[in-house]
Amino acid sequence: MFKRLAPIVLVFLAVGTAAHAQYGGGRGGGHGGQGQPPPGNSGTPPAAPAPPPVKPPKPMNTIEITGVVQAVDPATKRVTITYDAVDELNWPRGTKEFAAYTADMLKPVSVGEKVRFKLDSDQIAEIGAF
């Protein structure tokens, strides 16, 4: 009689173990050994808060830069200017040689003169006395 019951008992044990594992019984609660997620939590991490919006950079040709002319060379369309810090471009105070679109732009400019200028593609597009 025991030999006849053994296969039936094995079937019940197999079905019961599978059902137990499927419905959260046993170790880990059926979630890969990590237990049940807290109520109201789908098990996915919460979304990170959105970063603050980034301001688009100002077009370079709208930024007015001030400085003092150190050298002028109309033949090569170049002028050297010691300029103040330009926060919009993250430039500290410095001195740089700039190209101008035309040599005529540099005719009214003289060494030692304080000027305001605007750049377009790293070239002086406008320049004038301060």
C-alpha cells in the first residue's frame, strides 16, 4: 500500500512546493531573495528630481566687452586689448589679440584708449570708444 501512495505523495509535494514559491512563500518571498517590496512600491527606485533648466548661452555678438587697447595693426586687421572679466563667456580678466572684420574698423582706435567691443566668431564685429 505504501508503494501505491508514494507517487501520489510526491506529486502533492512537487505541486505544493511550486505553489509555495510562486505565491511568496519560502525564503526571499519570490523576489530573488530580496523579500517583499514595501506596500505601494513597485520595486523600482524612485525617479531622481529633474535638474534645474540650463540657461542657453548668450550669443557672443550680444555681449559687450570693455578693455584698453594695447596695440593696433590695421595692415593685419588685428588689435590687442586688455579686457575686463567676461562672466558670460567664463573669461577671467586678460589680454588677447583679436582679429577685426575690416581694417577700417580699427582706424578710429588708438593705443591706450578704453573701448567697448563685441565679438562674432572670435572676431571683432563692433568696436568704439568707451
